[in-house]
Amino acid sequence: MLMRKISKPASIMALAVALSAGVASAQEAGGYWQKVQSAGKLRCGAAVAPPYVMRDPATGEYSGFYADLCREFAAVLEVQPEFVDTTWDNIVAGLQAGKWDMSLALNRTPVRAMAVQFSIPAMEYQISLVYNKDNPKIPANPVSVADVDVAGVTMAVMSGTAQDKAISAAVKNATILRLPSADETRLAVQSRRADIIVDASDTNLLFTQANPDWAVALNPEPALAKQGVSFGLPLSLRASDVAVVDIFLEEKVATGAVDALITKAADEVLAASGN
């Protein structure tokens, strides 16, 4: 049989390719969460949005039901949780840059899904509007966003959030006031700098419960948005690594553990407001 001689450069190149493939295969075998275990900590990107994520300004301690889920998932991995403070404008970009291992309480949207992956939802989310029932700028008995989308009305919303994107697409006449935190949107309405708070319905419900004398919530029809609230995960994550988080959340949702954490977080918000 005639055998052709392989040139030296070609043989070196073939060996390099084989070694590279072997290294890549070994890295893949480790898995994302095994690397987190090796690091000894689970870094959770946290942007404040009660009752999902809250932060005590005096102590820096995090609470809220998604902060609790971060702690519980860290316990499953047998590592320490580490909260990395961020904003809603940066919560996706920070995950992409590897500044943390997972983002907390991300709404599942098509635009975000082009940049990151999502776990299954821990809960469903929709947007409501809160206003002062005695505000003469707000028409009587509004039903839709269009009913309050009038010149002279100012809507306060947390910058970079899903509710910011939803209301920005829906409003044609009202002014949108973008602020960095939920507290500032509430202060804007209380001080009459703004007329309406645009936020998650469960967050707004807590605010109306804390201010029953004047605060009214509107769940608009048609809905502004109805989305799942999930962990944000790196776009390159393998399906098997995503499944680890999904299985964790499936059990928490099915056993009522998530509902219990939501109730606990809501009670904390109401206690802090004196109600």
C-alpha cells in the first residue's frame, strides 16, 4: 500500500487542534455551577425593586423574595451568596460582562432574550398605575392607559425596567419621568412632581395598602405587559446548566415556598412603612 508522508507543519497543526478540542471538552465537562462551587460563592446581581429585591441603606443587607431565592440556591450549591449592587439600566450588561453569575428578578422579554437566558419564572408579573384619587388631572374611572395618556400628566417609572419600556411604547401625550429607584418614583407622586407611578402590580399594591386614604391602583385594559419574572443567566449557558436552576425553581413554586417568600417580603415592606 502506498503511504503518503504527512508534512511536519500539518502534523503540528493537527496536534494543536486535538489539544484545543480536549481542553474545550474538559472545560465543558466542568459545567457552570461547578465553577461557581470552585469559587465558593454565588454572585447575584441585585437591582432594588420591592418586594423582589430590597436593600437596607444603613446595613447594606439584602432582603426580598428574590434575594431569599439567591440564598437558597447558594445553599443548594453549598456556597456563600454574594449580592452585587447594580441598577436596572445595567442588570443585563453586568451579567454579560461576567460581573455576577445570575441576575435577580428579570422580566422575560424578547429583547432581553437576545442578550441573556432565563430560568423558568418564579412568578407572573403585570404592570399597574397608581395615582392620587383627588388629582384633578386624572379622568374619573380610567380603564386604559389611553384614558390617562393626556398632556400635562407626568408618569414616574424606574429607568431601564420592563415597565419603563412598556409605558414608553404606549404613551403618546403624557410626560415620562425616569428615576433610578422605586422610592424616588413614590416620592415624586407624593410630592406631586409626578401624577402616576408605573410599576409592577404587586409592588404598587403594597404602596396602595400603605396609603389607603388617597392611593388608587389601575390595572389597565388591555394590559401593558404580562411576563414571567425569572433569574437572568448568561446567554452561553448550556441547557444542562439552565436545567439546574429550573429544577430548583420548579420545586419552590410547586411546594408553595415562593408564595411564602413573597408574603414574607410583602410583610417586611408594610412593616417598614408603618402599616
